[in-house]
Amino acid sequence: MIMTERLNQISERYAKLNDLIGDPEIVARQEEWQKLVKEHSHLQPIVDIYSEYLSIEKQMEECREIMQGGDKEFAEIAEAEYYELRDMLGAKEEELKILLLPKDPMDDKNVIIEIRPGAGGDEAALFGTTLTKMYHRVAERLKWKVEDIDISETELGGIKEAAFMISGQGAYSKLKYESGVHRVQRVPETESQGRVHTSTVTVAVLPEAEDVDIEILDKDLKIDTYRSSGAGGQHVNKTESAIRITHLPTNIVVACQEERSQIKNRDKAMKLLKAKLYDHYQSQKDKEYAENRKTQVGTGDRSERIRTYNFPQGRVSDHRIGMTLYAIDDFLDGNIFEMIEALALADKTAKLQKLDG
């Protein structure tokens, strides 16, 4: 097996990590110890599956020896077991291939989610609010932290735009497949004749970019302050605590008005700006990167229609993997995990096929 050498190296490293994280001198150096524990935790699933793989190989060799012996009855039993084990070995090999795929370096990052209404006017804005609540519920179910950055509402309770940060272990790895156009089909509350309307909302999921990821120069920034306002322009803050930052080289604009403190609003706005700039430069980096995005499931073009929420039929359909769930209320209450797992598996399968090709 081509992977054997790499798997043996991983097993040796894992054994060494076992010794290191138990060393009192290293335990005393907490920062170093925590990095080693994290690496150990990352390698453990690979080592466990590889151990099972080697055990199956050993059992197959024992079956082969019995099959070559003189007892015909035992040989037939061993042969049947051998073919069962061979199937199990193939399944373990596929698991190992997936575990050995290069990890997205952003997977462990927190995320910033931006939601904007597309086609559909007030109905699109209202569905934007529905999706905002859905992602808040996802975070709540996973005990992740949510911080609103900029929520701008319409008079009917919809959103003009929403930006918020979700902080939690592996947040980007789970939520990156949500980027794209979400389509809703339902009868609006304002529709007297009961006709189904189709509206769209765009969702962007950005990994939080830290200082090491991107550099922002003060001379490239234009910073404006203004008064926070609620729906319909009603002032909710009499001081100019809201912040708007324009990055002059790219003309990317971000805003934050959720905090009463101008300093806190500036900090949140800068986090959003870093994430948007990282995404902007990464997307433009080169043709190879753009091609890589096309091989992934749903972390690419945000103009792509990825999902439809059909209220009359009570279904949620993801167009990238052809999956439909007939539990729209549960899904919008934040139980999106079956869909996320299916998308992650499809993404890994696509990457495997590319490697095999």
C-alpha cells in the first residue's frame, strides 16, 4: 500500500507524543504542552484506524495459512472469513485515505458570517432574518459563542444586512459549506392571494483572519463614525459610537454598530475587515487556487445557488449533493448537521477522486 510509509511515520510520531505529553518538564511548559496535546488528538483517529487495518491484515494472513492446510472443512470456513475481512480491509483503507487528505488550514478558525437579501424585496429581507436566527441556533446547539457585528433591520423585521462572528472549535470546518445563494419558496405574510413567491439570500462564510494572516496599514484605512440606528432610522444611541471602515486599496467597506463603545465597535469592524481582505486576496491569488475551489463542495462561488427551502412542501434541498430533507422547521431551528456531514463527505470524496485521477 502506497500510504504504508506515511502511516508508519505517523504511528512513530504518535508514540513519541505519548511520551512527551507525559513528561513533567514539558507539562510545566503549558503552551508547548497544549500544542503537543492538540497534535496528539489530531493523529489519534489515524493511528486507531491504522491499528485496526493492521489487525485485519494479520487475520487475513492467518486465514490464508488455514486455506493452504490439509483440512478441507476448516479451509472453507477460513475462505469465507477471508473474503469478509478483505471487504473490511478495503473500507478501512478508504477511511485512512480520507483521514490523510491535506487539512484545510482554516478549518479550526472561528467564522464571520455575512447575510444579505438578494431577489425578492421585503420577503428576501425577512428570510435573511430567518437564516440569521438559524445560524445563531446552530451555535447555541454546539455551545459556541455568537457576537453580532452589524445587524441592519428593515421596518418589517427583515434585515438589510447582517454580520456576526461564531467562535467555536472547528467552526469553519462545519460552516464553510453554507457559502452561496439560499433560495426560499413560500407564501409571504403580506400576500393576500396565497401565491408562492421565490426569493434569495446570499450567505458568505469567512474564516477569522488573525494578524499573521494579513497585514493592514493605517494609511490604507478611512474611518468614519456615526450614530447607531435601529429599524426605520430611529436613533438607538445618541453618541457617534458606530464605526465604518473603508479599505482604500480594495474599496471594501465594513461597519459595526452593535456595541455602545466606539472602541469595541472598531475592534469588531477590524475583525470583519481582516476576514474580508483575507478572502479577497486568497480568491485572487492565482488560477490554481480558483481551480481548487471548483473541486470543493460549496466553498467557492457565492453566486452559486446551493440550497432551496420550500415551505409548502416542508423540504430543504441542497443542489450540490442532491440531498433533500423533509424537516424544514427542525432545520431552520439549527439542526443542520445531517446536511453538513453529507456535504463534508462529498467534499472529501471529490478530493479523493482528484488525487486518484
